[in-house]
Amino acid sequence: MIARLGSGWQTITADLALILFLVTAQATVSEPAMSGDIAPSQASKPAPVPSPTPHAIEGSGMAVFRPGPGLDLAAWLAETRTDDRQSVTAIVRFPADGRSAAMGRAERLMAALEKAGARPRLVIEPAQEAESLVVIGYEGAP
């Protein structure tokens, strides 16, 4: 008859792995600082709030089209938008004195996109100079 020990090598290995995990978890927890370690001006300083960024600067678009003479928006859209989950966003920027012209450009751009079969979103924002572009990406609802 063979006598069995109360624990085998598997149990010892599991115990050691658990101990290693607990030591590692404890080492990664940041401890609260002592009151004498941080100057009062640093302790009461709030975290900086990130400033909002315009839609197109976020870098979320996969393809960008800038309308111009001789460029076919419908053909570009058919070639580029290959997934129904991709959203189409028309972005129209205007300088301080060009708001009414931007509204006209936005209307024409939206009509062209809808005629090409897209359901675009529209972003109109102030900028240093007038600009129109179409962005295709996976952000937002398609």
C-alpha cells in the first residue's frame, strides 16, 4: 500500500502562485502620501481639465475628402465607404464674417452627400479660414 501525503506538488505550486499574485498586487497599489511629503500647494491643486477639440482634429476619421473643382464626391464616397457602420460627417468651417456663406456651402454639401446615398452628420464650426471637408469613420451612429 502506498501512503499519500496531504498535499502534492500541484497544491504547493498553486499556493506559491497565489502568494506571488498577492505580493505583486500589494506592490502596485499606491499608498497615500504622508502629510509631510507633499507641499500644501501641490496637494490642493486639481487635475487639469482637457480643453475641447474640434471634431476633425480628434483624428477619428479614416478618410477625408476636400471638395474642389474636378473632384467627384459621389465616386469618392462609393469607393471609400465600404462598411455600413461607417459614418459620414460633413464639416464646414467659417471665419468670423463668413457665417452665411458657410450655411450655403453646408446646404450644398449635405445635398450632394444625400444624393450620393449617404446619411451624413453636419458640423459647422468657426475657424481662422473657410474650409469644407467630408470625413468617413466609425465614430457615432452610422
